[in-house]
Amino acid sequence: MANLYSVPLKNSVQHTLAGTLTQAETSTITLDSSVVLELQATSSMKGLLVIDRVDVNGALTPTKTEYIAYTGVSGSTVTGLTRAVAGTTAQGHAIGAVVEFVPDVTWAQAINDVFTTQHNSDGTHKTLSLISLASVTLNNSISFGMSSASGVLTNPMIFNASLASATITNSLLFNASLGSSTMINSNLRSSTLNDVSIYGVYIPYASRLNALASTGFDLGVSNIFSTTLSAATTTFTISNPAVSAFVIRVGQDGTGSRNVVFFNTIKWAGGTAPTLTSTASKTDVFGFLCTASGFYDGYIVGQNL
């Protein structure tokens, strides 16, 4: 991963070694005077120095040159060393060796590497790759290309996400795939749901419910549903029934021969419940009229589509 280096607090910072630096040293470099007011560094944004680029007379010494990153500054020391940075070799350096803290090509290359990770050379964004997280908590956020095993998301706007399990509140989701999740007061577009409990969620027809062993349809949310069967037998249930009409589009997955147990108290046209088309990837469409709470007239709109 590309990382920026911290820049010095002053221009043209130069010191010398106050003690010998061995090839194996990874803890501390001691300098000839305090650097507290000149340098800054943290574990997340390291500082960078170069030793023996030149000798005390200003002559270049390329065979002795070594770049070293560091994570801390204290008194006349820099600490938390990463040796042999920028293609140089870890080696010993003598007392009095020149140590420089001047931004150069190595600093500039780090900036370039960080910038071009997600940007083109003209400043426009590259296509974002999928971010994979074991668990995530997001509040008041916008997320692109996220994959997470579990999470709690409040007031998010999410694009191209895959969530195995999540509690999602007051959200707007585009092209999302959700596993065993709970959605509350949200707006879902062009997404796939697997075993998801939904409350006050707007789901347009473009969204789909991938049916598991039990799949519920909330008439308080929509009256047009589309589902793909993925279990040998799926039980359909209805919540928030009201006197109204609704449609359920039932598709077979790539295996086919899936079955459905419809909700109770349906009066089917002709007095007989329909037999689903068993062919893989084929679809049947059924219409229902809720005549009273929990009572329905059922109709075959089309089969083997």
C-alpha cells in the first residue's frame, strides 16, 4: 500500500550522527542536537531521512547512501526505524555522518503513489475496487464498493455493496446484495435480498427477493414482488394485509424443480392451486386480491415465461 511521508517542520534540515549507527539497528538514531522543533512523524505517517548522501565536504557518497523511515521524534533522537528504504541497502554509518531531512524524489514518489492509487493523472477518480471488511459500523456515510460480513449502518448512502448480515436504518442503497439483514425506513434500488426483514422500506419492482426456506411479502411496502426460488420448498407469508391487489413473480433458479407453499386462505380461480413451472430459469406470475384481512382471491397471470 502506498503511504505518504511526513515533511519536516523547517526547510533544509541537516544534522550529523552523534553515535555510530550499526547495520542491525532498528530502534533509535541519535543526532548532534535536538530535532523536536524541526521534525514530525507518527506510525501512520512516517518521517524520512537520508544518511551519507554526501560527506562532510559535500562530496557525493552513493555507495554509503541509505534512506531510513522513522515513526517518532524525541529530543535529539528519531525512533521506530525502517531501514533500507527506496531501494537502498542497510549498512553501518560512522559518527559524524551527514543526516538530511530534505524532501526529494523519494518523497515526491510517495505522493505520486498515493495519488495514483485512486486517481488518474488528470485528477479524475479511477474505478473504485471492492473494499472488504470483516465488520463495519457506518454513520452518516457514503460508501462505494464495500463487502462486509456484518455491520450496523445508520443514515448511509451505499453503492455496489455486499453485506452478509447487517442492520440498516434510514438508508439509500443502490445495487446492493444483502444476506440475513434488517432494514428500517430505507429506500432500496436494483438490489438483491436474501432472508431480509424489512420495515418501512421502499422497494421498487427492480428489486428482487431471493427466496430461502421462508420468504415474506410486506404489503405495507409494495404490491409488486419478484422472487427467485433457491430452496427445495419455500413458504410464502404475507404481512400488513389490506384490501388491495398485488402481484408475485416467481422464478425458478438455475436448478429448477423448486416448490412453493402459498400463504393460507387463498381462493384460487377454478378451485385448484396452480402447479409451478419446474423448468430451470422459467417464471410464473400470480395475482391476488385481498378481500379481507388474511383472505385472498388467487389468479394465474402467466406461466412458463
